[in-house]
Amino acid sequence: TEQRHIHHRPMFLRSLKDLVGGKDIHQELLRSAQVQQDDITLNTALVDMYCKCGSLAEAQDIFCGMTKRDMVAWSALMAGCARAGLLSTAKN
């Protein structure tokens, strides 16, 4: 049952647009050691959540700390930059 909850957490994070709530969940994940730098799915969900909350600095910090990145991770960060009107940042 715990595995099921962990598996569904990224979907929940993607739909979360409350920065304070998102940070609380992120901190809880860190405390419980469920966030690992090589977990592409969870880290991409965190990047997406921080972007949607308008916290691009935190999104970039997570993205830069990821040991593995895929097209979805890149797209999440680029879309967040584009939504914020930072197209030059998105290109870099």
C-alpha cells in the first residue's frame, strides 16, 4: 500500500499549485528520504509544481540537482520558464 501512495505522489504534485503546501510536501519527502536525485518522475513533478507556483529558482535548483534528466524534465522546466515570460532562460 505504501508503494501505491509513492507511485501516485507525482500526479498529486503536478496538480498542486499552492507553493506553501508544495514546499511542505517536498520537505516531508526529504525527511522521509523518498526524494533521490536519480528519481526522474518525482523530481520532474517537483520541478513542474514549483514552476506552476511561480518559484522558478526552486524548480531550477531541483532540475540542476537531478542526476538523470529526460525530455519530460526538460519540458517541465522550459514550459515553466515560458509561462513566466522568460523565454531566454528557457532556451538556455
